[in-house]
Amino acid sequence: MELESGSTNRQSRLKLYKSTLILVYQSFGVVYGDLSTSPIYVYTSTFSGRLRLHEDDDEILGVLSLVFWTLTLIPLCKYIVFVLGADDNGEGGTFALYSLLCRRAKLGLLRPSHSTDDDISSQDSCLLIKETRASSLLKEFFDKHHSSRVVLLLIVILGTSMVIADGILTPSMSVLSAVYGIKTKAGGLHDSYAVLITCLILVGLFALQHIGTHRVGFLFAPIILLWLLSISGVGIYNIIQWNPRVVSALSPYYVYKLFKLTGKDGWTSLGGIVLCITGAEAMFADLGHFSQLSIRIAFTAIIYPSLILAYMGEAAYLSKHKEDLQRSFYRAIPEVVFWPVFIIATLATVVASQAVISATFSIISQCWALKCFPRVKIIHTSNQMHGQIYIPEVNWMLMVFCLLVVIGFRDTDMIANAYGLTVIIVMFVTTCLMFLVIVMVWKRNILAAFIFVTVFGFVELLYLSSCLAKVAKGGWIALIFSLIVLSVMYIWHYGTLQKQSFESHNRTSLDMLLSLGPNVGLNRVRGIGLIYTNVLSGIPPMFSHFVTNFPAFHQVLIFVTFQFLTTPRVSANQRFIVSRIGPAEFRLYRCIVRFGYKDARKESHAFETDLIETVREFLQHESDDGDARDSASAMPVNQPESDCLRDEVSMRVENCSGVGLTRCKRVRFRGVDNSKELDDLEDAREAGLAYMMGNTCVLARKTSSFVKKFAINIVYGFLRRNCRRPSTALGVPHTSLIEVGMAYRV
């Protein structure tokens, strides 16, 4: 037995090692493309300003020392050691940190205010740690000052908007820098030809997005590995050939010496040095596709040493060839391997661009799920990896903006200034959110959080100040892009909350609705009516408005509400919450359908099948059990697995005697026979389904301020008219759709 146990353990360990190594290999093509290609433009951007006046060995070694310590402090110490541990059920990124704070510290505005998400959040209960004095004080502060929650959301949206702006600047900067390398061998080549080649590569890259990353990505990892092998090999050659003394630049003394010799000029050069950590945020943002261990192994074992060797080799070459500062990367490549390295560099920048484009799709999908972005068409390109998506509207907009940046500026220095600003702002936002996570989620000593913020925040603020000084020299591009995206996201979120608040305050009781029956001649017709609404209790105003003007509705009515939670995924057995509205003879039900912000939505027919089957299970369970249990009752631990599906539905009876009042009561049914109700459901199903949605016009009240009128009537109205319609987004058949028009004054 011991031999068998030992053999099993050995096999499980081998399987774990194999899966981890596979993830390590795959991460090179998805996570590290941007970070790996940064040596192409770091030295060129750093010496493009006034630092070109300082060309002594001490200045070159000082820049190398800054690059080394920046790579060590930010990607290695901050992200690999600390930030990767702040995942949200395996997911990473700015919104993942925010959702973690929403769910575990109750800080968010995006958390659904309904008890149905309690059981989802309860999965974290085993991780709860005793409150500290600091966490209690911070929580009390956020509870007392609602504006602080708004500020927190704006900070998160700012970071997110910078990531989206990065999706425009990364392809532009990376591909243009790589293509400009050809001028080292063809000095007479006009810039227009380099721009044309860059545009053709970008158009081809975006045109390939619709076939999915999993189809074009099988070449990505080998390309990046070949690229890392090339730059580390060239780096070792240059160190040995030109200046082995560059190894001494790993001492921080050279950083001090650089600033002492260059003063303000050294400070302004930080805007170029910060480009050496572009793509570091991707290690955290793409965590959902891999594991913490695989990302840590890939960076510490391959990426970090390869980049250090590449930067050291380039510095060694520059120390003997100061005239090549403006084309240092390609000039440092030995003549015999120039063209192979140039081709690999161009391919590597395409891979880097692909990674950022995919990350942009992913984060926009998360924002849309949390009601912070207008409705867009989301296509899942892989059956195995739900995170691999394609958003046509966003793809073509990114392409247009990339082409405008390349054609309009042509100058990699200006694009680099904007690029560096987006990168450092995202990192600083992550540092701020990590302070709250350390204190309020991990419940660590506040001193540890202050040390984290002081060390990493100081470094990032130093870089940020340098980047802000270059706003007039290209940094404004990033600010304009991010300001537009931030405004769109916040106004959409604000308008959506105002619309839902109106519906919640104007819902109708069941008794009031049914009292209209004798007066208007209320009739029931065969079939099932699916009423899509945002109201979690009571009757939505849209349906009351419909019945008042058209006094008839279907034999079976199911009020469907989609609820997007601040958790990455919701398991299948927690997806549906079914409850009854009123007495059984009314045949009225409510179904709350819950999704995480990274869940894939099923196509319309499959969803309808699951929904009606869940209602049938609800009725069958009620009939078999004889007891209707409270919606908050938990499934017994020793319950057979076969009963799991039945217990995912909530046995709730709604008492709607008052307007908008819903009370969950424990009700006992003796000898209840739901066979007639089940027959009616099947009969209605055979008769067909109809869908009802509100086609609302949201307007600000006449007494509202000018700012609110502009935000709601103009901006939000424009976005609603030009984004995808709800029925289209949900895949509702047009021939079975009933739209009810209403005007909301919010």
C-alpha cells in the first residue's frame, strides 16, 4: 500500500511539474511580449532629450544602473513578490483588485445590493481574518464618506482607461521602433516608407484578430524565446567585445553619480528609462490565464536575466560608440546577424502588440459586465479558454487610432513620452489599491502597507513627475485618450445607475397590478413570456405600463434579471435563483441569473433551455419536498450530489401586498401537488416564447443642473443610441420581441 501511495504521489507531482512548465512556456507569448521588446527603444528614448549632452562613460553606466534597479524594484520585487499574491480567485488586474475590495472590504459602488450574492461572497468566509484597528478605521471612513467610494471608483477607472490607451500606444510604438531599425542599413530611406510599412503591419495585425488568439498564437512563444535568446546572446558578445567593466554599473552608486553629474537633465531622462518596465503590469493583468508559479518562474529564470544582459551589452557598445546614441540597439547588433535579429525583432513587436490588444479586449469585457462600458459585441474565440475574446467595434477603433498616431506623429520620441505616462499611472494606481488590500483584505499591520507604498510609490512618483514634465512633448496624447475613455466609462456607469434607481423606486406591487384586471379586462394568452428587467423585487414599471395600455399577458410569466457580481466567475449550480411571485395559480416567477465579470454568456436558445429547465426543477422540487424552504437556507453538507441542481433554486414566496415591498417568509405546504403547474409550464413551452424589454429614453429632470443634463441627455443619450441594443446583445430573436417604450425622468 505504501508503495502504491508513493507511486501516486510521484505521478501527481510529475503532472503538476508538467502542467506548470507548459504554462511557463505559454506565458512567454502572451504575457512577456511587451516587456521583452523594450530594449529596442529604451536607450534611444533616454538619450533623445538633454541627456545627449552628457555622453561620458559615467552617464552611460548611470543609465544602465537606473535600468537595472528599476527592473529589480518594480517587476521583480513589487509584482513578482507582492502584487501577484493579491489575485481575485485567480484573476488579476486593476478591476480584480477593486472587486476584491468590493467583496471582502465592502468598499465598492459596483456591489449588487441584494442578498442573492451572499452565498457567492461566502466562499471567501474561510479566508476572513480578524479586523485590525487600522482596517476598522479605514472601513469606518469609507462608510461615513460616500464620496470616498466615488473617488476610489474614479481612480480604478483612471487606471483602466490608461490600460486601454496603452492598447493604442503599444502597437504604434513597438512596431514603428522596430521598422525604423531598417534605417541603420538603409540610411537614405525616407521616413514615409517606414511609416507605410508600419501601417501595413498594423492593419494586418488587427485584421487577424477575428480568428482568435488561440489560432494565431501557437507561434508566439517560440518567437519571444528566440528573441530573448538573440538579445541575451548579443548582449554577452557586446560585454566581452567592448567593455566588460559595465558589470560594475549594477552598483547603485552609479545612480547617485548620474544625478550628481546631470542634475535636472538626469531627472528628465527618467521618462525614457521608465519604458524598460512597459508590460510589467501584464504579469498581473494576465494572471487569469496562467498561475502565479508559472509567471514567477518565467520572469525570474528567463525574462529578467535576458533583459539585464541585453541592457548591459548595449551600454557596453555605447561606451565605445557614443556617436550611435540615436540608433544604439540596432547599431550594437553584429553585422553577421543583423538581418535575422531585425526580422525576429519585428515579429516580436507584433507579438507584444497582440498581447496588449487581447488584454484590452479582456478589460473592456470586465468593464461592460460591471456596467462601466457601453454594450459591445463580445465573441468568444475559444471553447477551452473563456478569456480569449474578440470585440469587433473595439478592434477597429484601436486600429484607426493606432494608424492616426503613427501617421500623425511619426516620431517615436513623442509616442514614447505618452507611452511612458500611461505605464507609470497604471502602476501607481496598482500601488494605491495594494495599500488598501494589505490593510483591509490581508489585515496586515498598517506599517507594512506604508513601507510598501513609500518604497514603490516614491519610485513611481519620481518617474511620474518626469513623464508629466513631458506632457507638452507628446504626453498629452495619453491624457486625451484616457480622459475620453474615463468620461465615457463614468457617464455610462452613472446613467445606468440612475436608470436602475428610477425603476427600483417606481416598481409596482402585484396586488395593484391584478386590481386592474376587472377594470381593463385583463386576459392571459398561451405561451411563456420572459420579461427582462433590472428590478429584483416587485413588478417593473415597464410591465405595468404595458398591461395598462395592452391588458393581456402570457399564461406563464418569468421576470428575468441579469446580475453581474464583483467576482470573476459564478459556478453553474449557483447561476439561477428562482422564486415565485404571488399564489401558484398566477403562474408568475422570478429568475435572477448571476454572472461573474469574466463569465461567458450562452447563446439565446441554450440560455432559454436552461432557464425553463430550472423553473421546472423548482416546481418539481417543491412538489417532491412538500416543504418550501427559506431562500437563505443552505444545502446540508451530507446531501447527495444528485440533489445539488435542485438546491440551487431558492424557495422564496414573495408577499407583494405593499408597493415595492418584498418579504421572504418560511411557508409550509402540506400535500402540495404541482403536477398541474408543471403541465401548464410544458404546455406554455410548446406554445412558444415571447420576450419583453423596455425601450427607455432616460432624461434628466428639468430642475437638474446643467452638468447633469449634459451628462444624461447628451452624452449618455448618444452612447445608448449608438451602442448595441439590449436585445441584440442578449441574442433575442427579433420576431419574438416586444419592446415597451417609456421615458424616465431621473
